[in-house]
Amino acid sequence: MRTTVRARYELAQEDDIRDELTRFVARRLRNGNDEEDIVQETYLRIYRYRQTGTIANLKAFCFSVAQNLINDHFRRLSRMPATCPIEEDFICPMPRIDEALLHRERVEAIVAILKNMPPLRREIFLRRRLDDHPPAVIATDLDMRQSAVEKHVFRAHSDIRQGLAKRKLTGWSRI
């Protein structure tokens, strides 16, 4: 009978300590994921210890065990690498969103610049750069000299660079 009364007293004492112990662990860890694990491990160790011996001051024992578990937790964390290297096949080959938006902005700017270009210059530039026609073929088709075609391509490049510079979209050398 006496052990039942003592067991009930110890259970009531554990309930009183649990909230205080949880706050103690939470203040030291500042990580909600691990605090409940440490409190549970504390009670598990108390249970195991009671199998072999008695505990004179349960509250002091709980806090001592919890502090040791917290120390072990931080020791384990300090041994873990802060970051792990990312494998090359894990890296996404797609451009980042900011790069994609900048690219879209540049394309829209180039389209606007091309629309404002003289029609002959625009046609020569598009045939040379998009269709990859040689200057001699373009010159023959448009009944002009090859040097005039090259000047139109050069001026189109210049117009695009200046237009991008006005919009502060420099750094795009492949035009």
C-alpha cells in the first residue's frame, strides 16, 4: 500500500515538473522541433534510473538530465557540417527567375528597337542575324553592294546597343 501512495506522489510531482521542464528546455534550444524530444528522453532516463535506484530530489535530477541532453544535442549539431555540397546533377539547368525576367525585358526592348528601325536596315539585320544569310546573298537579293549590307548590319547593332543602354539593359553582347 505504501508503494502505491509513493508512486502516486511521484507521478503528481512529475506532472508539476513537466511544464517547468518544457519551458527550461525551450529557453535553451529555441527550436520547437527538438524540445519535446528532449523532455521525453529526460522522462525515459528517469524511468530507467528508477529501475535500479531511488531519486532523492526528482526536480533537480530532471533538470540535470535535461541539461546533459541539451549539451549532447548541441555537441551533435556542432559536429554536423553547416552545409553540404550540392551535386551538379541536382542543380536546376533552368535559368533563375530573375535571369528569365531580365532576358524577357531585353527581348521586349530589342523588339521595340527593331520596330523603330528603318525598314531596309531591319530587313537586312533580320536576314543576316536570324536567317543567317551571307552578306553577298542579301546584297544580290536587294540589288545593293555587299559593303552597304555590312554597314546596315553594323548600324542595326549600334541602334540596338544604344537602345539597350538607354533602358539600362547592358551586358548582352550576343546580338
